[in-house]
Amino acid sequence: MKDLSPHRLPAVFQKGSLPVSDFLCNLQSRKNLSGNTVIAYRTDLVQFFLFMIQHLGLADLSSFDPEQVTPLEVRLFMGAMIERGVQQRSIARKLVSVKSFYRYMQETGYIKSFLFSSLLTPKYPQRVPGFLTEKQTEQLFNESLPASPEESFVGERDRSILELLYSSGLRVSELIGLTTESLDLERGYVKLTGKGRKQRIVPVGQSAVEALKKYFEVRRNFFRMKQGGESAALRYVFVTKKGKKLYPMLLQRLTSKYLASVTELKKKNPHLLRHTFATHLLNNGADLESVSEMLGHSNLSTTEIYTHVTFERLKEVYRKAHPNA
């Protein structure tokens, strides 16, 4: 099995003395970044130092001096990424990774000074996320999903998944990892642990609460009658027909199946309902800070992307309503 540990040193670093492993451990243990984010940092550093080995004509990093790298070399690295067709957003992230690593080396005394203070992260156009209109959302839940109490385990599971994604704006990882003790259906909220192990409590709307209650009832009967077991023993809220934890590909398939009937957007994934959750809240008067807190964003600037969506809606309303528009 492939080792995905973020701290396992790739081959490029094994003949050098750069404190990469310490840096990655620091990101995860002290800065509380997720494992996937730490792996992204590691990948960026591998690409950068492979470029430096080739650019400087070295065999490996055994004789490499990190202080010999200038801002010019970093710009050349970024240019090479552009030539390879890497997107601006990814290039900006790679620069952040390199600068973070060099700042860490300066702070820990590995190098004397921070070398790249003059390097600015390149600007890239913000992608306005797709979302469902309120009419499409109504169509999804009223026409595209099973509504009968006698529906199957899979049907009730799928409905409650989509209801919860739209009601509370969960990320994929949060929904898949959701445990029964994290849900309080009587008081209508869910406890979530998001990126950076940041915890938050998010309201669950009445439609989602009713869908979840029905799902739990169907699930309990399904595993008692079909599997000879008791669903109360299942830790995770959403499971497969075999009682196993839901996995990302299955979640992607089921959301794509239902969303295909209401939208022609290219990306019909679970995140579309998270975008829809945020957009509809802002469109109906919710303040940006509250939406940011419910989404689990670390700062308001991340949430501001949704204001572009609502501003476009306001412009459309203005064009239709104002005599001199």
C-alpha cells in the first residue's frame, strides 16, 4: 500500500539535510493543518527542489545551500510551472509553500534571514462557485427525490444526505465522518470538526431534521431485518448497505445522479450544495460573518467569494427594475 504519511521524506530529500520533515510536523501539530494540506505542502516542496537540482546542475541535495537560492530562481520556477500549464491558483499555492518553508528555516536558525520578502504572491481571478437557484433547489427536493415513508434504505439515506448538505453546508469530509453523537435532532444542530481541527456548531433545518429521523428509522429496520444486526451499533451517520462508512466516490455518484435532473452545471458534486447553502443565506439577508462561521472559514475573505454571486443577482434585479438601468 502506498505510504501517504505527510512526514515521510521523499527520495529527493534523502541525500540532503533540509529540515523538511520538521517543517511538515510543525504544520500539522502546531498549526493544526489537515493531513491533506500538509501533503500538498510536501508535494510543492518536492517540485521546487527538483527544479532547483536541475537548474543548478546538481546530482542531489547533499551539497545544496538553501541560501544560494535567490528570488530570481523562484521566479524561474514559477515560469516553468506556467510553461507546464499549471493553473495560477496552484502556482500561488506553491509559492506560499516555498516561502513558508524558508520562513520556517529562518525562524529556527537554519538560515540567517528570510530571502523572499520581495516576492509577492501572484493574483489570480477568483472562481465564482456554481450554485442552484431557489427554484432548482425546490425541484430537487420536491420532484427528484423519493418522498414516501416506505422508500428504501438507499433512497432515504440519499435524501437525508442532500437535505443536510443544503441545510448546513457541510464539506464532503465532514459529512462522511459525521457520527451519530454529533447530531442533536431534537434541538436541531450538528457539531462539526472542519479544516485545521476547528470545531463549530451549525443549525440543521426542519426539512433536514425530518429527513434524518425518517432515515434513522428506515436504517434501523433495514439492518435488523436484512443484515441481522442493529443499526444503533453503527457509529457513522451515513453508511453503505453493508453498514460500512460512506466513501467519497459513492457520495460523488449519488449527488451527481440527483443534481443532473435539475441543473446543467458541469460540476454536479456535493460542494455544489455547500455553495448553494451559502448563496441562498446571503441572498435572503444573512450577514457575512454568520455565514462564514457556519461554513467553518478561518477568515471573512474566504466567504467573500459568495458576495460576488449575490452582487450579480442584485445587478440583475436592478437591470430589470430600474427605469434608467
